[in-house]
Amino acid sequence: MEAILEHRTEDLKLKQVYDYYVPLKSINHDNLLNNQAYLIEGNRGVGKSMLLKFAEINADKNFIKDQILAIYISFDESLTLTQIKRQKGYDFNVFRQWTLAKIIVAILKKSKKMSFDNKPNKIKKFLNTIAGNSDFEGIYNALNEFIATLERLPEQADLKQDVRAVSLAIFRKYKFRYIPGFKGLDILKNIDHLPLVKQAIKELVAQFNLERIVLLFDEAAHALVESQQKSFFTIFKGLRDPKIACKAAVYPLITNYGDTFEPGHDAKKITFDINELDDDYVGYFKAIFNKRIAMDDDKKEYFAKNDEYLTLLAYTAFGTPRRYFTLLDMVWETSEEGVKPMHTFIQDLIKDYVIESGGLFDYHRAISKKYKKLTRQAKLAEKFVKTVIIPKLQESSRDRRNKLEKKYGVQWIQNKNDKKWGKLSKPSIYFSINKDFTDDNLILDILEYTNLISYRKYMSIGSNKYGKIYALNIAISYQENIIKRNIAIENINSEIANFNIIYFNDISNQFKKDYMIDFGLICFSCERERNPDFNLCPFCGVKFDQDEINLYNDLINTSIDDLPINPRAKNALRKNPDILTLKDLKQKIDAEEKMNGVGTKLFSHLKTVVDEYLQG
């Protein structure tokens, strides 16, 4: 059977995006198209791309009335640029040129869609400012070729000999010229000069009497490495103008805005968060499901018979629609075998989702691939979940069941009256930790980023103490029997003020020492206080690791055995002796070559895995 739902917005056609979109009540959609700069912050797979694309489609539909030109721009190929060898004293910013070129190409593409290219007298000023000529197709083709060239340069390409020479050849071929009024610019720097690009955009707005241009940047944080993030937000801030509004999808905790960009001041924030405490949590997920499955009678009939599991899987997805789709696919695949009723294999399915290859913990470990400096910290964070959070919540859950099981049991139960699953009630998945551990704690930040835990609120935890309240991922809670199976579920929202919070105030000294060593607070050799700005310990002289890596090269050469895919997919790939690394697999996918043991469905899944893995 084919995949039940497309997991990524990138796999959807524009009409599907519009038809499938389900608005989140907490988000004011007008902010996506107004004249203010906004950061749309949310975890991976929560729906940021869908939100941005829907905003673009909405602007297109209302363009005649509102005159707002909204343009969606993705940065999903930026890691390839990290291969280019930098040279001191050479004034050439590859990432800035690539970014500005992508912005211009996106504007040209949207202009063509809106038939602006049919009004040469109006658009020529924009074109002349960019390239010194008014050849719409020539400029569009030149910049597309330039972008593709940067993304496909060989490893360790030389800036001067490779990048500059090839780029100059492209621009000369398409007759780019020096730009009058910008003294000292050559044709290669036309798109390396932010004021020039900004002026060109403002001229387009003026010539076509637009209300504004809205640039919707996707993958602006996750797909970019730290140095690229800083450069991007310099561009983001530099484009600010009453007639140019920038919006960017970012990730909490890992986005580096640089020294000159201040979130809250330079851009307001929209938080895209879906959590189990929301009144319409299950309804939101079911609405997404119903919209996407509406035209498939077989699947509609199958899940209509098992509707109660849609509630269970919605909670197990822990606020992430993409994870919900993954779980539904797992159910649909298992139903294909027709061996067991759904209730007999649901426990194994969730177990696979949590601990097997490609599952939650696998995703957590993958953070060290993109963020090498966090390798030890990610391992320590996983250790913290497994040796502190889970055991303490299990202990509390067992104690509560023994005392007040019927009234306060934190359990999944089947309602005897209507044979339907109810809602989550008083879950013992919530915890708080002593303040000296939670303040600026990167362990908790990493666990939030990988969605193993999630921050819920700051509130009183009793005894005149206040603390941050976190939730353990519900799928993990279910797998570890913190949330017991087969017992009734009641509404949590009306009892939020009374839900059980487990307070951790006795984290072992050894764990604290491990934490301080792995986070560079003390020297791993002599265990004395360390200044993170020093490369050497001033007490024992040991050298701290400061190595930089070529990220793209590191990721693309990952062994197939280390990819976050299930054993069945790995076995299929092993039937192809010429596929040993991610690079080999990507070449096959890009060329759409057939692979032994890989059908249409698996091919599509592997393409998604490759794309996401190379984005970190």
C-alpha cells in the first residue's frame, strides 16, 4: 500500500496545501502578511512550512484586492555551501550571494506567475538595477545557473579559482553589466550588495503599485549552520522597510541570531506550539486526518472502524503532525498484514516508534551529526531521560496507582459504556527540577529540541517554590508504562491546576559532575572550574577540543547503516552493493534510478529521509 499521508509539505502540490491546511486557533494569520517582521518559532514537523505556504497561497488568491505579493523561499540546499574553502582577505561572501540570488529568483518566478514579465516597461527598472539589462529570461536563467553552480561545487572548492571564475563566466554569458551609481561594484558583486537588492525590490513595489512584498523564509534556522544563520539574520534585518516584510521559520533553542539581530526588537515572534493541554488538541489532529483522507474510501472505512486509535495516536505524536503521519503509516502498514486486530499490536507499534531505528531516540542521537560540539551533551541528555526522568516518573506513577488507582490513575482506559477511548487525564508525565539545575541548562534545551520533553509553563510547585514544568514525550511515557494502558481517560483541561507534578530535587552529585564536564564548566582532567573562552586549562594544561568540521562532507558520507530508517529499509538497500553511503543513495535518488528491493513507496520515503538528514 502507498503511504497514507504525505509527511512533508514539500511533497504536496499547492492545491493540496490549501485544501489540507487546518488553522491553529492560537495563531493570528494576519501577521503572516502584514508589514511587520516576524519569526515563526516551532519544533520540527509541527507545521511551519504548511503555515508559510498557506499564507502565500492566501495572498495570491486575494492579490487583486490587497496587492500583497507574498513569496515563499526555502533554504534546504544551504549545507552544500559549507564545502567551499574560504580565503582570508578575499571579499566574497558565498552564502550572502547565494541567499540574495535565491531571493531575486523567487521574486522573478512569482513575477512571471503574476504576469509582471508581460509589462516590460514596469519591470525593467527592477531588472536593470540587478543586472544592468532588462532581459527577464536571461537574468532568471543566469541566477538559477549561478545558484546551481554553488550548490554543486566539488568538495573544498577554491573561492578564487573555482567559484569566481565559474560565476563570472555565467554572468558574462547572460550579459550582466556594471551597475551605474554603485561605484566599485563588478558584475559578480551585483548580488552581493544588500542595499542594491533592497533598492531593486522597492522599485518593483513602486512600479506595480504593490502594497508590499512579503518574503516567507523557510528552513531559515534548521537547514543553516551557525555562521550562515548569523549572516541570514543580518540580511533579514537589512531588508526591513515599510514596503518589504520578512517572516522566517525558526527553531527554538538552536537558532543563532548573531550579535546584531535581537528577537523581539528586530522581529516579533509567533509561537507555533500544539500541546496536549489545548482544548481542541485531539480535534485538531483529527481535522488534519479527515482532510487528507477525504478522497480515499478504503482508508476512510478502515479508520472509521478504529476511530478510537486516532485519539491515542494524536497524543502519542506529542504535538507534531509529521509524527502523527508516521504513526498512522505504521498502523496502515501493519494492517496490510492482516494478522492481528489493531489493539493487539498497538503496544509493539509504539515501542518501535520510540526505540527502534528511525524512532524518537534515534532522532535525538542524530543531533550530534549536525552539531558535533553537542555530541557528548546529547549522550548525557539521553542518559538523563533514561536514568532520572523516566525512573522517577515511573516510581511516582506506581505509588499513585497503588493508593488511588480509580480516582487518580494516570492511565489509558477503555470506557465500558461506549467502548470508545476517552481523553488524557491527570498524566504523570509532568515534572519540575530544582532551579539551580534548570537555569540555562543545555541538557533540557537539547531534549526540547529533539522533542523528548517539552516545556509547558512556569508556575507554583508548592512550598513557596516556582519552577518550569516540563512534559515527557507521551509516546515514551506510554512505552515505559508511566501512562498505563487499558484504563479510561478523562479531560485534562478542567483539572490543569491540580495535575500531578513530580519535583526532582535530588539529582545525584555524580550526574551533576558529568554535566559540568560535558558542558565545559569544569575541566575533564582536573575537574577545576574552566573558562569556556580558553583553549587550555590554566590549572593542568590539558587542551580542549576546538576542531571545526566540514558539515556537509560529514553528513553526505554517513554509512547507510547509520541512517534513521527501519531495519526493513536497510535490508532493502543492502541488496544494492553500490550503495554504501548517503552520497551513493542520494545520487540514485536524484537520478531516479531503480534500486533492488526499493519500490515506489520506499523510494519516496528514502527521498524524504535523505532531504531531512542533510538538513540536520
